[in-house]
Amino acid sequence: MRSGGRRGARLRRWVARARLSSLRTTFTVSFAAVAAAVTVLVGFLSYDAAARLVRVDQQTVFEGVVQDLLDEVRHSALTPADFATADADGGPRDELIRPSGTVVQVLGPDASVVDRGHPPLPVGADDRRIAAARTAGQLVEHRDVDVGDGMYRVATVSLGDGRGAVQIAQEFSDTEDLLRELQQRTVLLVGAVVIAAGLFGWWLARRITSRLVRLAGAAEDVARTGRLGIQVPVAGYDEVARLGRSFDRMLGRLAQSEEDQRRLVQDAGHELRTPLTSLRTNISMLRRIDELPPAVRGELVADLAQESRELTDLVNELVDLAAGQSDREPLQRVALADIAEDVAVAARRRTGRAVTVRVSGDTVVDGRPGALQRALSNLVDNAAKFDRGGSEPIDIVVTGVGAHAGAGAGAGTGVGSGAAVRVEVLDRGPGIAEEDLDRVFDRFYRAPDARSLPGSGLGLSIVREVAAAHGGDPFARRREGGGSAIGFTVSGGDGGSGG
């Protein structure tokens, strides 16, 4: 079974890498395809434009030479001898050759070759007809004539009066060879660009997906081992880096949640053990209740009732504390002054103590009224439990924005300067020892002087959870003249992100 599990894990890792490799291949192929399409399009358009310009330019030059010859023979009575040899002073033949290296071949009246061209040009029936023509400037043009090893354009122009004709030719095969070489180089360039684009795309895809591979490996390690403390590799500031940071923060939140859950279970088990043990002992005494004196019976029943109430309170607070981490109570506009009045009324009825409420400033915030009321009730109950003398009332002070933010504040309050509303409960009990001020909000923590009193040690922990859920902080301090001031702050924004 164990080897089968390892094979399964290896198979899952291979599948994940194969998927990422497929992503890398897809990215590479896509990048190369886009580069190929763009390069082919640009290469085709560039070659087509260059070939068109070269061909048009060559054709224009040849047509210009032909037109000059036509004009010359129409305006001057020229003979084959005028074109037979080159003239040092620049004769008609030179004017035909100089512009474009044109091949000139002169035909006599019977279409015989008077001056052979280099290379010799073929003489056809149309050429013989033109050589015998009576009118000067008649033209016959041949295209794609195979002369020797090249292809030529050939035009034959009559001299008139049957004196013969002049053949001029322009080679275009060398131009086509040049364009063909350009075409081949363009294809090679396109191929090189496509290969380079593919290699660059592969490198870029590997650079991008390598971080995804590491991120996927971290996720697989978490899924395989269940350990949330795995270090997630994060580098850069792009979307992949943001994904890595978000995943790392998510793992941190999950690890913290798991640690909180583990601590809650451990602490709950420890706290439940004492009342359950006491209940079990007292229940075992019930078997001999008939043998006990009436006073002992009454004490036993009272102990059972008290222990069952404490156990019930402990379970309820555990449920509230656990549910507080996933509270779905909607946010709404609430006035903490009104909540304080409701808590004071309930506390007077429940404890018989005098509870006063002092309000200053605007106390309306975005919050969860049920959670805020529970937190404030816990503070008042805590004050009533420790202030057993009852000589002075319990004060609930709610200070809002624009009021004297430092009212009742002192050193060690832990109040953030950006708090919108501050709630504190003042009593005249024995107060909190300096060494306990930083721990009173811990789960199940009870000061040595309070361990003999009823309670679970979860009330102030719930206050801390509610304050954090509303973007605030809990605080505790000793009052001058005796007693304690314990409370929390609430942000004036959206109520925080917790809850």
C-alpha cells in the first residue's frame, strides 16, 4: 500500500508537470506561429513590392529605349550602316546601348544580319517583314525570347523604304535570377526568424512556467503532506508573483487557523476536564444520597446545579468563540450608544447592579450588532463578577469621532490612534495586576486571584475576536483609585475583514 501511494504521488506530480509542459509547448508554438505569420506576411509584401519595382523599372527603361529608337528613325532617314558600328563621337548605336546595356543587332533589306548582336538575336518572319517595310518606325515586339543561356525581350523597328531594321533586346533572366535569390534569402530569413521566435518563446515560456512549476510543486507538497508551513517561492511583481504571494498568504492564514483550532481544542479539553471530573465525582455520590445528611444533600444538589451551569456557560462560550471565526452576520449601520444602553438594561436586571452609560461624539459605525453586543455584555459581566462590593456603579463609556479621544485613556491602553469609536467598561474591583494586563485577552487565561471565581476564561477572548473583526483592538488598564478599565475600539470603516 505504501509503495502504491508513492507511485500515485509520483504519477500526480508527473501529470502536473505534463500539464505545465503542455502549457509551455502551447505558449512556444503560439509565439512561434505569430512570429511566423508576421514574418511571412512582411517578407511576402516586401518581396512582392521589391520585385514589382525592379520589373517595372526594367520595363520602363526598355520601353524608353524603344521609344527613342522609334522617334529617331521616324525623323531621320537612317540606314543599317548608321547602326552597324559604334561611333566614337556617340552615334545612334551608342545611344541605344548606353542606357541599359541593350543588345543591338542590325538587319539589311533582305533581313540578313548586317551587324550581329552579342549574343546573336533570332530573326523570325515578323522581323523579316519589318525589315522590308516601307514605313519607318513600324514595331514588332517579342517577349520571353530564349537567346543563348538567357531570356530576352526583343523589339524590331523598321528603318523604312525597305532599308532594313534594327533589333534591340534586353535580358531579364538575370533580373529574375536576382529576384529568385532574393526570394530564397527571404525564405531563409523567415525560417531563421521562426526558429529564433520559437527558441525565444520556449525560453520565455520556461521562464514563466518555471515559477508555476515551483508553485505547483508547493501545492502538491501541501496536498501530499498536509503541512501548511511550506515555503512558497515568490519572485518578481507580475501576475505569477502575485499568485505566489496570494497562495503564500493563504497558506499562512490556513496555518494560523489550524493552529488556532488546535489550541482551542487543547484548551477546551483542558478546561472541560475539571468540571466533568467534579460532575462525575458528585454523580457518584448520588448513589449514596439516602445515606447523606439533609444538609450534605442540599450542598451536593447545589454543587451539581452550579457545575452544570458553569459547564453550560463554558460550552456556549466555546461555540461562540469558534463560530466567531466564520460569523456570517451581515454588516449594518449600528449605534454603539444604543447597544450600550441595551446591555446596561440587561445587566441591571440580571445582576441588580447600577450600570451607567456615558456617550460622547458620533458612535455610529459599520458593524455586526450581535457580536458587538456580546462583547460589551462580556465586559459588563466581567466587571460585575470582580467588583463584588457594588458600592459604585459600573460605567460604560462610549467615545465617538470628534469627541475627546483620550477620555479615560492612559498608559498601556493599547488603543489605536485611528479608532473611530472607543468602548470601555469601568469598575472599582480589585483591578488587574500589571503582569496580567497583556494576557487577560488570551483564551482560558485566568489570573491567580480569579481562579476561585466562576467563569471559563473565554469572555475577554471573545472581546478580542470581536474587536479584531471590526478593525479595532482590545485594551485593559488599571484605574487610578482602584479598579479596572477594559474595552475595545471599533473602526469607522467597513467593519474590518474578519469575523
